[in-house]
Amino acid sequence: MTTVVSFLVVISLLILVHEYGHFVVARWMGVGVERFSIGMGPVLFRWRRRDTEYCVSWIPIGGYVKMVGEESPLEGGGTGAIDPTKSFPLKALWKRFLIVFAGPCMNFLLAAVIFTALLIVAGQQVWPAVLGNIPPDGPAAAAGLQTGDRVVGFGDHPVGNWEDLAAAVNANGGKSATVRVDRGGRVFETTVTPRRSTIKDVFDDPREVWDIGAGPLLTPQVTAVTPNWPADKAGFKPGDVVVAVAGKRVYTPTELTQEIQRHPGKTFEVTVERDGRPLVLTVTATTERQKTPAGKDVDIGKIGVAIESRVAVSYVKSNPIAAVGKGFAQTWNMTVVTASGLWKLVSGRIDSSNIGGPLQIAAEAGRQARLGIVALAIFVAIISINLAVINLLPIPVLDGGHLLFFSIEAVRGRPVSTKAREIAQQFGLVVVILVMAYALFNDLNRLEVFRFFQSAP
């Protein structure tokens, strides 16, 4: 029930915001709106206000605004006598462009508003600026820094958390800087010269950043053990603090997960602390086949434990002015990531099995709802950005297709012919239906529906 309700709330909100963008700008530009529909298919209930009929329909995925002089997405055909002063097709090109662009724009705006509100009300999750992994050949080691040191200042910047430190290092570039460090209550200064290093982004592509050769200390701790899994058989217990895997020290939950995944089907030792005393446990990881974003099959190891950071996470709230800037910056960054992901899908750099449909959105909406209102709000913002980007694709029947026709009209000085638009829209509709069908296929495949039918007697 949580999954269904969360899905309906998320989808309805996104469609409402998107269509309201078209609606309000159309009214602003003097275009008459005959119908405002949330959902598609048979109408559940309707009401009329002024010259507009408002509808809620059975199928929650979709919606539309039917303007004067425009064909309905469902009914087809034009209207009878119309007021030319309120007709959408007769409005100036720039007005039509703004009306169509307003839908995706409202989805971007919704995401920015959500991110801004969360920064003001809940705050940004931050880690303490305590050093964990310090490679012996890095700048931090050369400067005499040690695991457990708390950085309180970098150059002219005070440091209150790990995000402050990362921002100060990047702003400083490769120049040497004075670092103020608290080691066991004693504050001292040393000089460090950041280096240029390469990290992997969400798509496993390399990206260069400045760093000081040190990671955060987020001591991993076992919070749950899956019954009858290797960790359970090896004697792991909730509360165990993991120190090392196969002789390699781990400082964060991510490092712990990565080390376990590197040992599929292998037996290795894990050093933990239990009740303040060290304990060595021997465990044999299972082997699980997993797809990378590029579609490559790889084997990873799993032992059946849930891990969280032992370090208390704090939240830093932003003032409203700073939050607005950060909210729009986060929206832009997420838009770039979304557009990049779409391009990688089209170009084949990301496997098409990553395409998700309504079932995946519903499942994820339910999962985020169970994690809390903040997690669900972030999910809504991300999906809103995805909806905006997808709608701006130059595919007829999508907003981007209409904008493409308008761009051609601006160059040619006259509209694209009705026949050409109809053919293009039919082609676009086929493309959209095929993509939606494939996304649904992927959803069912993730749920192992096809495997169930194949194994049924």
C-alpha cells in the first residue's frame, strides 16, 4: 500500500506541476484553455471553472492541457468556432515557444524548490573533517598528518566538516597551504600541497579533482546480519566495528563494501572490534553476477551484512539566500548528470537494461517513502528533473518535438506543413510507445516475472 500510494502521489504531483506550467503561461499569453487533465483515459470526475474543464482520469501516467485551436491528445479533431484572439496556433511564435517550454521549466523549478527547502529545513548532511585513510605517498603523509587528525582550518578557510575541507582544497588549487589540525586536543599547523588526482563519477568515467591525499574517517559498523548467510555462519554480530578485510584497513562503509566485493567466492579474514577487543573472523563470500552501468557482467562478493558509519552524521542548515543558490546549483548538476546519462544510453556506453519504467519508479517511491519524508522529497526532485529532460528531447509528441518545429519555423519563416507534422508525430508516438514498452519489459525482468513463467510447470 505504501508503494502504491507513494507512486500515485509522486506521479500526480509531477504531472500537475508540469501541466500547470503550460496552463498558467498559456493564460498569461492570452490563450484559451478548454481542458486541464490530470491522467489519461476515461474521466473519473470533472468540474468546470470559467472557460476551462478540469478532469482527473483513470490512468495516472500522463496528462495534458488542451488549448483553443489545438487538437486534443485523446479526442482528435479540432473544435468548432473559435475566438482567434485566444487560439494557440495563431499566437506569435515566441509566445507558443514559452507556453510549451513552461512545462519542463516548472519541473526544473519544482526540483530547485525542493532542494532549497530541504537545505533550509533539514540541512545538508555532512561528515566530520577527521582524516581516515592516508596513503604513504600522498601530500597528507608528507605533511605529517595522521589518521584521527581533525582539520579545523585550511589556508584562510575555517573548516567545520569534510565538505568545508573539500571546498577549500578545490578553491586553493595546487598551491601550498597552511593546515590547522587538532590532534588529541593539541592544535598545530603544517603545510600541505594538494595534488591532482583522478576519481570515477557515477557513470564510472574519470574526473580530475584536487585533494590532499586523505579520506574521511567513517568507521564502518555492522547493523544487521542476514540469517544463514556467510557473515552469520562466521559469527558476525550487530555492533561489530570492522577494522580490516583480508589484511587491508578500511575506514568507511564504502571501502568495506568494495573490499568484500573484490573477493567473490573466496575465504578471507575480517578483523572486527567487539566490546573494545579485537576479533578475527573467517568468512567465505558468495558470488553474485552484477551488471555495471556499461552493461558488463562482473562477479562480486557478498557476505550478508548491513553496514553504517559509526561516526555521528550532522546536518548543517543554510540561510534562505544561500539555500536558493545551492538549490538551483544542485538542480543544474543533476540536470547535467541526467542529460549525460541519456546520451550514454543512446550512444551505447550504458546498457539499455538500465532503462526503468513505471514499476521501477513505483518500487523506488515506496522504498524512499519508508526511509522518510526527506528521502521521498529528494526522489521527487530527481524524477522531476528526469521528466523535464526527457520532455525536452526533440521527439514529436513530446514538448521538445514542438520546440523543434518552432525552431524550424523561426529559421524558415513559415510553419512546418500539417502533413509533415502529422507524419513526424506518428513516428514520435511509435518511438515513445516502443521505449515505454521496453522500459516495462525491463521492470518485469527485474522482478524476475519471466523467470517465474519459464520455471513454471
